[in-house]
Amino acid sequence: MKINQFFILGLIVVSCLFDVGCGNAKHTQSKKGNTTQTAKRQPISQVTMATFDSKVLKNDKLIIVDFWTDWCGPCKSLAPVMEELAYEYRDKVVFYRINAEKDNNVYLTIDYEVRGYPTILYFKGGKNIDRQTGSILKEMISQRIDSNLSNKGVPVEQKREGDKEE
């Protein structure tokens, strides 16, 4: 009987680690002093190969596309951070997520040379102007958004290997 109890306990722990069965909270909480703050989030729409052109490339606003996969742990950690940023920049920036390995979306990963996950691509005026890859802190993404909003972004295809990023 004890073996079954340990097995069930193990399944619960594993399911929580992989974000299955523990519930997805809509808010994150952070402690500041003795008060608990709840971060506000905005759900992010999915984009696909079929909708990418109309939603991303034909939009004049700053567009941020989060390329993610089902098996990627850092992608799962980044999702609530992106929802918080989507709320904070809701009037200035449009956020999308794309499951890089689903259906024909893989062609977009090839076209935009996405080689690691998560990868965040920044678009403005239909051009890819910036990117970030890997586990990224919220503050780093926020700084990059602010930089790209102030028109400092140079299209990725115009950047050279030796160029310094601001």
C-alpha cells in the first residue's frame, strides 16, 4: 500500500513540475514588504502560418511574436511574463504567440531563422527589427520594447555581426 501512495505522490509532484493538473493561475504574486501584489495579465492571441501575414506583417504597430513549443520549459515560464507585458503595453504593442512546431508554423521558424526556444521576434512596418532568444528576464524584454518603440530598432537583415546593440 505504501508503494501506491508514493507513486501517486510522485505523479502529483511531476504533474506540478510540468504545469499539468495544478491549475494555471491568471495572476502571479510577488511580495513587496508585507503586502502581496497581484500582477495583471492580458491573454495573448495565437497566430499561425495562415494568419501571420495579415496580423503581423500588415500592421504598423510594434508587434511582438513569441515562438514557443509544447516541450519547452522556459517557454512555459515566459508565457505569464509575456501576458503581464501585454497588459502593461496594451495600448502601444500587439503581442502574439505561435506554436513553432504545430501544423505549417514550422515554415515561419525556417523563414525567420528561429533556432532556439523561446524566441521573441519584434516586427514594425512588416519588417523583423529585433529578436531575443532563450530565458529572458521581464526587465530585459521591457527595455527592448521601449527601445523599439522609440524607433531605435534596425531591421535584423540590416544588422551586421559586428554591430553593437543599444
